[in-house]
Amino acid sequence: MTSSQPKVALVTGAARGIGLAAAKRFLADGWRVALLDIEGALLESAVAALKQPDDTLALTCDVSDAAGVAKAVAAITSRFGRLDALVNNAGTAVFAPVLETSDADWTRIMAVNLTGPFLCTKAAAPLMREHGGAIVNITSISAVRASTLRSAYGTSKAGLAHLTKQLAVELASLGIRVNGVAPGPVETAMAKAVHTPEIRADYHDAIPLNRYGLEEELAEAIFFLCSDRASYITGQILAVDGGFDAAGIGLPTLRGQRRNG
Ligand SMILES: NC(=O)c1ccc[n+]([C@@H]2O[C@H](COP(=O)([O-])OP(=O)(O)OC[C@H]3O[C@@H](n4cnc5c(N)ncnc54)[C@H](O)[C@@H]3O)[C@@H](O)[C@H]2O)c1
């Protein structure tokens, strides 16, 4: 770190999974990190386990709540005084056939996965522009290929991928780069909840590297895109998926019409 003042990152959905791994990656490089999550108790224990009270800030907040997000950014301003990176990682998934997807599930998935990053970006950009910075949106391979069961989730992530490009074009004038990371299947609580054994087996067969990704592998890509090493990269979506997207459509569960496959 060349600057005398440590850089600061805000990571949403940071109580566990990819978000927590990203927070650890920033801390390992000397950044300070605001960890935001809707699960207050889980977040408090995750932040306590990091054992870096001077460098961390726990913010209990729903990313789809504009007032809550504004309050969270105000807390970062008063505690750290700057913001250099925003990782829009908080997300929710319900895998169901479109005819069985409730209106409430559709609305909630859009609110968290798409409106949330919009609200966080709007709240964070005025603080980020003071020093310039980087935003990374966590999309999904479900944003780039259509499949069964993912009408709401995949559409929310495709919207986020496009928002990434819109923001990259618009926020460049503020010195803010905006990129996306599109994970393939990663062994997290979310994957455990929505990946049936059949989906899981198909993924293994279709991924050239023949395994799920690790949270730390996603964190590394996120950190790179937020770092100065990526200073001329904006408007890009980096697939971190073991070669899954490069290999093209290959999953019976992605092609078929069955509930679980
Ligand atoms: N795990 C995968 O296989 C996979 C694949 C592709 C994309 N992704 C994406 O990666 C991101 C992280 O996923 P993960 O697997 O670590 O999930 P996870 O469920 O383990 O963690 C997500 C975190 O986000 C928090 N969260 C959910 N809704 C929130 C809200 N409204 N406001 C604030 N926080 C909220 C949760 O409490 C949780 O701590 C998500 O956007 C997900 O869609 C995951």
C-alpha cells in the first residue's frame, strides 16, 4: 500500500460465503473493511472472529432498503472517512419453475440482487469519488446462459451485468471503475440450499476443471478488480467458473424441463 492512509472497502453480504472471503482478502492486504449484512447476529460473530476491531465495521442492513443503505454509508464516512471499493455481493436465490415462482419471490429477488446494487452504488459513489475507486458486482453464470428453474434469479443477475456496463460508462468521469465477477458454482451456504444432488452432479460433469469453486478463488478475482493492478479495466465481467461458460451449454439440468433436472 503506497498511500499513508489505509484504503477502505464496503462488502455487502459479508457475514459468510464469498462476501466474508472477500472481506478477509482486503484485510490481508492492509485495507479496512465495512462488512454489511442483513443477518445481524451472524455478521457480529463473523466480524468478531476476524479479530481486527480497528480495521472492521459491522453494518446490519438490508441492501434493498434505501434509507438503511444511506445510514450505512454515513457510518463508514464517520468511522473511516473514505471509501475506495464497493463489492455488491449480497444476493438471494430461489430455484423454481417459472409457473411455480411466486410474485413475492420474483419481487424480492429483483429487490436484493438488482435494486440493492443500484442503491448501494448511489449511496457510495459520492464518497468514493473523493479518491476514485472501484465497484465489483457479483453476477453469476446464470446471467449469461438461460436455464430451467432460474427465471427470477438469472434475470436479476443479467440485469446486474448490464447495470455494471451502464455504471462503468457513467461513473468513469468520477474516477470510479465498475466491473463484475460471474461465479460458477461455489461451495457456499447458498449453493448448499439450492443445488440439488442432480444439479451438483451435472455441474461437476460440465465444468472443465471438474469441481466447484472455492470462496477464496472468488475473493482473489474480486480483490484484483478493486486493486490498482486493474486500473485500466472497467465495464468487464470476469467469469470465475472453472471454464464452465467457455465450454458452452452442457448440463441436462440446464436444458431439461424437469423440476430437479
Ligand atoms: N454460491 C454460488 O454457487 C454462487 C454462484 C453464482 C453467483 N453467486 C452469487 O455470489 C454472491 C454471494 O453468494 P454466496 O454463495 O456467498 O451466498 P451466501 O448465501 O452464502 O451469502 C450471501 C450473504 O448475503 C446476505 N444477504 C442476503 N440478502 C441480503 C440483503 N437483502 N441485504 C444484505 N445482505 C443480504 C446473506 O445474509 C448472506 O450472508 C450472491 O450474489 C450470489 O448470487 C453465488
